[in-house]
Amino acid sequence: MTTILPSGRVFIRNKHKSFLDTLRFQVCGGSGGNGLPKHDGLGGNGGNVYLVAKNGVTLNTVRQSKQYRSGFRAQDGQHSSNLSIIGANGKDLQIEVPTGVTVIADAFKRKLADLNKNNDQVAVAIGGRGGDRTNAFCGSPGQRMMIKLDLKMIADVGLVGFPNAGKSTLLRALSRASPKIASYPFTTIKPNLGVIEYHFNCDFRQISVADLPGLIDGAHRNIGLGHSFLKHIVRTKLLLFVVDIDGFRNAGGVEYHETWSSKEPVQVIQSLVNELDLYDSSILRTKPSMLVVTKLDNTNKRRQFEELMDELRKATITIPSMEEARKEQSSADENAPNSDRVNFEFDRVVGVSSVTKFNIDRLKGLIRRLIDIDAESKLQHVSFKQLLEKNKDDLDLFLDDDEEDKENHLQQSGSSH
């Protein structure tokens, strides 16, 4: 259940947030043991606290730990004594956390580390020093800190779109996932993961797809589900812009905020580009992207898609950060030529119907190939666009498949509407 506040923010009641992507807790290094002045004994150092990334661990696993409520504390150093002149150091504490978390010192809002790979680790609390002659044989307390873990979900493909654009239905058509589907916005209030399974040449390749909560104007300022959505985009390999063939329509009522204006498909695309770029300008520059136009359930919608393609060829989709940089360069150099506006271009555009399965197989093939080309470009240290052009004929094979059965199905659907 969601509540839309007057400001446009979307509030999700805690009992519905079974998916955790943020967690705060306290960590404390062990205290140093006291020294023994009589025999010049040395106290042991307190143990350190480390966060260690592990595959398969979730933030729920961390929250269910016995030490979560009281705080994670490493072992104290041993006091020096007549039986043990040199006290033993306290044992370090290792806390297993999910891969893909950003570790933040909550009090200072300062990032400590990104734990992106299995077994990556970072020290978050240092143990106190043991007592000796220099500190009057008094062991010092360990470092204490409030830590925030911010999880960015790892997926090969991220579905980007306005609310009610058909992302969850598309995920169901691409994979075996069963996300909640309804005719109102913000049906998806937590990320859903699906897996595309390929059986080409019996290689059984799997590609993960993340259906993320809908994005609206102002998401980069945390409007709607804002940052809860956008932060998960950072770690995907391929962006799928999912746009309803009819654009976005504010139907009114309690499910829609009065400030959410209706938009045509090209306006929706520009809004999505704006929000991603304003949140993180590196996203659009470093990730391949594909436009998926949904709900082509009959022949009329197919004709509408062809009209949209003509409109897109004439339209100018700009990237705000690059446009601003161009303007600054032009103003700095008055003799610089006034070049055309900076355009954003999708690597591929495809229209689909998740209901009739029209073009779903084509989409699966394109997803796989674009991800492979992106990985190949990184290995060869060449431009993705150059490699994409080189493999143009290979990609175009996905557009020449025999679709006779699907066309017949589509015509039957069109005659029934």
C-alpha cells in the first residue's frame, strides 16, 4: 500500500517493505586491555570490526543477527596479569554483508567503501590500544560508529519507465517472474528480479532483469520513489527504456498526484533521459540503452508505433548535462561554431506486446547481443558504438525472423478490439 503525499513523494508503509535496500546499525571496536604497572605488563589491543561482502547474503540476514539490536562489537583485549604479562589481542569481528553495498559513515554522510565483489572487505571500527607505559597502562576504548549500508541491486538489465508503463508485464513475458500487475501507478514498490533463460545451442545462458519502481518528473530530487529507484540503475549493464505506446496519462483519483502531467511518448522519453542524467550524468554515457515500446496488442497500435518511429527520427532528445557543457563551451569561446543540440540516441528500438508475445523473442535476442557487445568492448578497450556498428549485420538478424504466426495472432487480436 502506498500513500502519495501533497509534495508528490510516495510513502510506503514499513510492513509492506519486505525488501531491504538500506540498513543502519552500530559497530564498536573492542576495548584495549589494561597493562600491569608492577611488571610493566602490556594489555592486548581490542579487535577490529570488518564488513565482508558475501554472495547470497541479504540485508535481512544482517538484521536478523543476534548483535544487530545491541550493536556489533569486537572482542576486548586481554588485561595484563601475573599469569599473562602480555595480554592477548581481542579477536576481530567480521560481519557478512551482501555484495553491492555502499558503506557510509552515517554521522558524517561520508562513503567509506563500495563492496562490489565477493570477499571485498573494509574496516569500519578499529579496536582500542592496549595499556602500556605510554598511556599509564590504561587500555583505550574501541572506535564506535553508526554505519549505513546502501544496497544497489545487481542485475544485467534495468527496466526504466514511468508508472503503469507495462514494466512488470514485460518482466513476466521475458522471464518466469510473477510481479504484481495492476492498472494503477506504483504497483511495483520494491525491485523485482526475473531471469531470462536462453536455450540457444544448449548453452542455457541466464540474464537477470530488474523491474524497478516507476519514475516520475523530479525523481532525481527524490520525488515519487526517487532515489529508491534510481540508485539500482547504477549497477545494471543495459538500460531498457519502457514506454507505453500511448505515453503517460494522469487518470486522476487517489492513485495519481495532481502535479503528474500527462505526456506523449516522446515527452516521456525526454523526461526519463532528464531524470537519469540529473541523478548521475555518467549513466547515459557509459551504459548501452534500448527503447522498448509496449502494449502493441493490435494492428492499430502497430500503426501507431510506426508513426512514433517517424516522430522519433525528427525529434531531438537532449541530454541536460551535455547540453549545458556545450553552452558553456560556446559562451567561453565566442568564435566557436554554434553546433546542433546534443542528441541522445538509443542503440536499438523495438516495439512489443507482452500480452500477445509479439517481438518478445526478438527483444530477448537483442538484450543478449547488446550485453555481449558491451562486455567485448570493455575487454578490447574500444568504443561500444564502434563495435556496435561493426556488428550491425549481426544485430539486424534479430529483425528478420519469420513472424508470420505472431502477425496472424496480432490480426486476430486487432479484429477482436
